[in-house]
Amino acid sequence: MSFDDQPILGVPTNIITGFLGVGKTTAILNLMANKPDNERWAVLVNEFGEIGVDGSLIQSNKNEEAKVFIREVPGGCMCCAAGLPMQIALNQLLMEAKPDRLLIEPTGLGHPKEVLQVLSTEHYQKVLSLQKNITLVDARKLSDNLYTANETFNQQIAIADTVVGNKLDLYQEGDTEKLQAYVAAMGSPNSKIIFAEHGVISFSEFEGNTGIYMNPPHHHHHGHSKPLASEAPMPESGVIKAINEGEGFKSVGWRFSADKVFDRAKLILLLVELNVERMKAVFITDSGIAGYNLTPDGLTEIELDECAESRIELISHAIDDGLESKLLSCVQAA
């Protein structure tokens, strides 16, 4: 029997969740950096926005020999239409990768319980071996009602086998105790709490079966289906814009054709002044390809190996209507 004919059985699978800007993608990148060379890993990423940036950030941090396979489900809730977008992407990813481990990163504004419900259905019971659910939390946010009153934030803690208090280096006195008390009130009775800096989590924390079990899905629907901007053909203008809204937040994103080269200095000046909850981007600049990540803690920049085009996604309660023209003003003259 050839490798391609082998049935896919019992793939160790982790859900890695957490609210906006807590460091989920960084944690996945750190984890992949320590992947055994002989293993094939698959990563399924869901984003609230419709442009899709995480896939480019993760993909560009590996080479073809790394045996890491990425697939995105942009456009918000991964579990819409009884999980159909998620199931299609997941099934394609499993067939392509034949992975030794699967990592799933739902959007920070998604419905983690319903994602877990889909993965718990009879269809996946033999295919996947559900391992520990990891939820990253920034304990400094526990004094903010925007977080503690948010159903998704609390769901993320409720499904966690392990809660990771990330960004420990930025905590003030009493923050760790607040997180411990909050998890005791909102989490599973058997939830473990650990603390981390910069998303560095020991691989041992991902091993072992989950103790969280869900009933079958309730066929969650949003009542709409539309082509995703992440997959649309690029028009002659070389710009595609997409907007999404839900959970009290708005997202706006753009794709820019590869021939638009951005002035890095101008771009950084623009990005650092953005007043948003979250921004992720990959840009082709005059200094090479770069990835950007903006949270309330500041802007970070990383060098990337490749990307097919420039992409940016922002999440906030309100979006600057003039941002597109400001971005285009950073494009170098042909």
C-alpha cells in the first residue's frame, strides 16, 4: 500500500485559542520551530476578516522541506453552516498533508465551543485524536469589561484544558492571581494554568487527551454565503477591499497586487499610529518582504521569505474611512 493510500486515523489535534492580540500565531510559530524533522504538521487557521493574513505569516516562516501545511478559513465564524467551511478546509488539509499533528487556530472572535463540537462529531472520531485545548489569555485584560462580558472570551476559557497567561513579562502585581481566580470561576474544574512570555509554551503542554467534551453541533447558521475576498481574482486596479462585522467588532482588509511596492519607512509611520484593536499585515516593500503585527502593546516587524501579494487586516470598533488612500500613498511610484 502506498503512502497516499494509507487511511488517516487518530491525528493528534490541538485547538489553540484566545482573544484578539494575545499571541496565538506567535505561539504556533514557536511550536513549529521545535517540530521534529521527520513529522508532517498541518495548521488550520480561521480569521475574522475576509482577506486572510495569518496563512501568509505562518507559511513564510518555513521552507518547502519543513513538512508544514497551512490552510485558511477567512471570513469570521469557522463553524458557520454547521461547520461546512471548516469541514471542507479541514478535509482538504488532511488529504494533502497526511499530518502527524494538526493545530487549529480559531479566530479570536469565533465560537470555540462550536468548533470543538464539529471536531467531536462521529465523522471525525476515528480521524482525529482530540488532545489538550490551549487558551492564551492576557491577564491584564481581566479588569476590562469588554473582555469579561464577552461570550467568546469566556467560552475560550471554558473549553481550555490549559490556560496560558501569556505576556507575563508585562504583568503588574496581582495580575497572575486575577487570572487564577477567573479561571477557577469560569473554567473547567480540571483546567491547568501556566504562564508564558512571547508565546513560548513547552510542547509537553499540548500532549495528552482533552478532558473537554461537547454534544453534537446545533447547526449554527449566519444565514449568508458569499465569495471570499481572499480568493477573488485581482482586478486591474490592483486593490481588493473587504469588510466584516460581528461580535461588536468591525474588520476591514485589503489585498494589493504584487507590483505595488511599499515605501517601508512611510508604511511603518502609518501603521504605528493606527488606533485599532488588532492589525496584521504582510507587505512587499522597498526593503524586502515584511510581516507586521500591531496590538495595544505596540508594533512588531518580522522579515519574511516570500509572499504573493501585500495584505493587511484590521479589527476595531471603528475604522478610519481614509485609510485606503493613506496606504496607497505609501506605494512607490512605478
